[in-house]
Amino acid sequence: MIIWHGVTGTCRDHEELAARLSHSYYVICPDSIGCGLSDWTRDKKNDPGLAAYAAIARDLLRQLGITSVRWIGASKGGGLGIVLGDIMTECPLSHLVLDDVGPGFPDWLRQAAMKNIADPPTFDSFIEFETYLKNTLSRGGLLLDDKRWRRLAENWCRQTDDGHFTYQNDPALANQFSLHGQDFNIWHHYDQITAKTLLLRGKKSIVPDHEVDMMRIRGPKCTVQPRPGGHINLLHEKSLQDVIIRFLAR
């Protein structure tokens, strides 16, 4: 079982889901390049793209000797799952869970993400960073208790050399949005997927209605499960985990 986080997340984003799944599966949650405790990009032009991510994921599975895998991908991690569901014939995906991501990507969101990642805000204290993160993600539909907000802030924060606090990810990840336009129209990969596929669609989703309709009838003809909240979700609610577990057992 692979759980792959979104563009600015970390491997800790879905640790509650991972812990529960670990009773039945061998669960692997990588930090993407440029995120968490992984190295930052070396090739700032190519490393942020899905092609580089796909090469890393395939090499990881090859080294571990894995020949079949279930995949849960949030946002960019879901886009990566769509690509691998097509091209990774040496280790085919049997099940694919897409958390609020489809084969397309709205251009307005692409421009906003590029700007926010390339030039992240900085703060004088960790508490200021935590408050900003909570306010920003709450407006997007993420609802957490205080303990989970603190945990998320700890995982998403880094201290700069001058003592300020900001997001932990490499600003060069913004180059995906400016240099890798092909990553935001991957219908040709989606159409080739044979894995059982489930779309978890947030109430405040970035996946438009017409795209959901197409996902139901093209490629793997995905099942759609509405979920509360917006684009970013930690998949920590038991009822949603139950849906995922039942799907993965099919």
C-alpha cells in the first residue's frame, strides 16, 4: 500500500489512515522530493514534474521487490497515481484512490499554487505560522481539532537560517506549474488505467462536475464518494476510512 501526499504536504499527512491500514497492509508513505525530510530538488527544472516523481516511485517499488500495489494519492500524489496506473506495467496498480484530484487541473488554481509555493510567507514565530496555516486551510474546508492542527503545523513548518518560520517545502516545486503543463492534462493516462478506481470528492472540490461525469464513463469508470471539506483533507475521519477500507478489499 502506497499513500502519496500532495504537492506541499509530507508523509505524515495521512498517518492516522496509515496506522489503521497497517493492520492489513504493508504501508509505505514517502516524503516527495522537495518535501518533508527528503532532499530538495537538484534539477530545479525537471525534478518537480510528474515524470521525475514517477521514476522515483518505480525505483522505490523495484528496490523493495513489490510486484503489485494499492495506491492512495492526495492531489499531486493522485496525479502521480494516474500516471503510474498507465505506465507501471512491472508493478501494476490493483486499486487507486484519488483524493480530490482528476486528470485535469483548473488553470486559475495552477496560477495560484505557483505563486504561493514560489514565494511563501514567513513569520516571526511558530505560533504565527500555525495560526496562518489554520486560517488558510479552514477557509478551504479543512476542519481539525487543536491537537491535529498543531501536528499538521509541526510537520509543515521549517525554521529558516535567519530564525523565521515558513513552509517546509522547496519553493522550486512551483516550477511544475510553470514548466510542466503536460502534468495538468493526463486524460491519456487515465483512459488506460485498469485498476479499480475511487474518487473522493470534497464538498469544496477542485474537480469540476463535468470532469467527474467524464471520469465515471472513461478509463476505469471510477466510483465517486463525496466527502466533507475542501481539496486538502487528512483522511482521518473513521467513516471515510471505512469507505476506503471497503473499497481496497474489493
